[in-house]
Amino acid sequence: ALDVTDFAAIDALAAQLKGRAIDVLINNAGTMGAQNFATGGLSAGRFGVSDFDDWVQVFRINAFAPMKMAEAFVEHVERSEQKKIVSLSSIVGSMGKNSVGGLYGYRGSKAALNAIMHSMGIDLARKHGICAVPLHPGWARTAMGGERADIDPVTSVTGMRKVIAALTLEDTGRFLMYDGSELPW
């Protein structure tokens, strides 16, 4: 177990695992914060009721922690055979797919994550031979996604595993879905 908001703990784990290869570093921690999309839908993050203290925690988990994890474990990934860093993002972080508004804190944090992963992909491919991409798991029937979501968790995970297994350096800079299709930034 690792609390990704505890950056000292991330550094300690990286030091503890020094010398070990990590083929695929998956940043999968995420939160909507105090919002609950499954029960509140878009009203959970509507304009005019922003809880900025909550946003700080959402950004810390959804955007800052994946960057910290990548920085702490880049040498571990570089020494591996697969050399992949994947951060679970969301379609709501796509500017091109945003036609409904709302969800400001969560949407903003995932858009920030996408920008971070895009830049990271460029830098790490060049310097370390690492493929880094954001990956949307699909709208899955979970506590966060709710019962009306499009897919079940098994479909999401099965698809993500296939996408991750097929990743190459040529995929760096792409924003992918669990089914392998590309999302607009």
C-alpha cells in the first residue's frame, strides 16, 4: 500500500526498490474528491459551488502524484525491457470531447494529467526510451462510474491490458482508450 499524496513515502519506496526493473509503472490512484458523479451526475461539479480545498487534494492525487511517481521510478522503468509509464486518465480530461461542461475540479485535474503525460512522453522517449501515455479506462460500472456506465470492470481491465501490452515508443504522445482508440486532446 502506498499513499500517493505522501511524496516522502514515494521516495522511500523508490529507494527501497533501487536496482529493480519495473516494466510497466501504472499510476491508477484517482479521485473525484467530495463529488460523487455516480449519484450526482454533472451537478456534483457544477459552476458556483467549487470547493477549492477539495480541488487541491484532487489535483494532488490525479495530477501531481503521477508526476512524482514517474520522477521517483524513472530509473526503475528505464532498466526494464518494456519501459512503459501509463497513467489512468479520463475522457473528461479531453478538451475535444467536452460538450457538457461541469465537473470542474475532476475535469481540470485530468486535463492537467493529460498535459503532464504528453510532455513526459516526449521527454522520456528521447532521453530514456520510455513510452509514457495517459489511458482512459472507459466509463465503467464502479462506485465512481455508477450503475449506468457503459462497460463492466472486466471489459475495462481486459482492454487496458491489451493496450498496455501493445504500446511502443510510437504511441508516445497519444491519449488512448481502453479499446485502443485514440481520444482528442
